[in-house]
Amino acid sequence: MESQERVAFLIENEEAGERIDAVLAGLVEDLSRNGIQRLIEKGNVSVNGLVITQKKLKLKEHDEVTVLIDEAIPMEAKAQDIPIDIIYEDEDVLVVNKAKGMVVHPAIGNAEGTLVNAILWHCGDRLSSINGVLRPGIVHRIDKDTSGLLMVAKNDKAHRSLSEQLAAHSITRVYEAVVYHNLMQDQGTIDAPIGRDPKNRLRMAVTAQNSKKAVTHYHVLERFGSFTRIEAILETGRTHQIRVHMTYIKHPLLGDALYGPKKNNYGVEGQVLHAKKLGFEHPSGRGYMEFESPLPPEFEMILEKMRK
């Protein structure tokens, strides 16, 4: 099945002088740098109306960049022998600690190398079918550059149970993040609806147009002057919710080129966001289960630098 999507960007001052593949990998959500390079090689990227084939091309301020994403969507995901960090597994549920940079399921531009490809290798046909052949077992997702805990349903009964818990907002989902600037309040709640950004369809935004209720609770864990380490608890689970809500209150996440500054002094690519705690009622009535994941080494290194 073929599908094509056209996306366009105007290069800002912060992106000027950077390689085009690096800039686009930060701007096009869920498309890796390798995926961008393949599109450049195919002639699907143009700058100021001219098709370019140089992956190392340096961009200038006010350049207009257009990307045509027309790779085939696979009819079904294929199993691939990709290492994954499994925290827990039984006949109903798999809890995985997803690495930063890994896309959850296949889509345009990312047919392989996803978490779904990996769990198909591990589980075979022992996954729920509710979300179809491209997202078997996937009950919820976290963004490509967000690390941490994700639950996978191994049968349809488990999938329905976990989905109902998500709809009832009874699943525990706790994240850690580093955000720009000093948060004045020690804790707070952001209750603001999220929908597709009317000005840029690649982004989500707090908007009254075609939006859904979104609630994030946060509290401060550590202050660094120009940055703050926070814990964020999801009451709802909208796309990019923590990233959008923190940007809405003028505290975007470090490394988040889609919603915050394009460059940072820590060399971070992708938002510093980790899904550290996940809790739910077991689908087969075994009671409440909760899992915790340590911060990844890159996250810890950033904190150490900030403390110094």
C-alpha cells in the first residue's frame, strides 16, 4: 500500500548551519535519521524548490524545506531479532523498557526496527490482534525519543482489560523529565485540552479546536537554576501530552526540538523524558502490579553535569 505525505518547514536561526538530515530527524516525529537519509537519496527532499541529494547539506536561515514521505506502508509487520529489555512477562502481559530512539510500531518511513518488530520475534503469534497487523499487542505508545516502560497485551482479553483501565484513567503512569527554566511552584496541575496544532499539523497543541481533555500533574524533584528536574503523572494520555503541557506553561523539555529550543548546551537529541513507573490491575485478576525503571545512563549523565 502506497501513501504520500508532504511536510514543509521554514528554517529558523537556531537551525541555520546544521546538517539537513539532523534537522529533519528532529522535526519529523517518528522518522529516524536513517529514514530521512533514504528520502534524500530518493530525491524526496527539496530546499527552496530545488531537489537536493546531499545528506550533509548545511541549511541557512529562512530556507524552505519540503519533504515527501511516500514509502510503502507494509501490509503487516515482520518479526526481527532486535534486543529488547523485558521487565516482566506472563501469558497475558509483557512489560518492556523501551530504549530512546526506538519507534513503537511500523508506519510510513519506518517499516522495520520498531518495538513491534522486536516483540513479534519474541512472542510470535502470542499477541493480541485488536490493533491489527501493524500494531499487534500495542495498547498504548510512547514517543520515539522517550524511554521507559510500556505494556503489551498478549491476547485480546488482556488488551480489552488494559484498554478499559486506560479509558478509566486508573493506570499509573509516572515520568521524569528535565525542563527549561526554574519552575517557581513545587507542584501543580495542568488541565488544558490537546489537539492537532492548527498552524503545524506535525505538532500537537493546547487548543479548543478538535481537542480532548488532558490533565498532567507535576512536582519538582531537583532545581538547577536554568533547568528543573520534574516528575510528571499522567491522568490522561494524549499524544505528546507532557511535552505539550510543559511547553504551554513555558517550560519545554530539554532536547525537544519539536516544541522547544532547537539547540542545547548538553548535546542532547530528543526530549529528556523517561517513563519510570507503570502500574495496572492484572487482566486475569491477579491484583495490582507496579513496575519501575531506572533512569537511562544518558539521563543520569545530564543530571550529573547540571549538578556540577
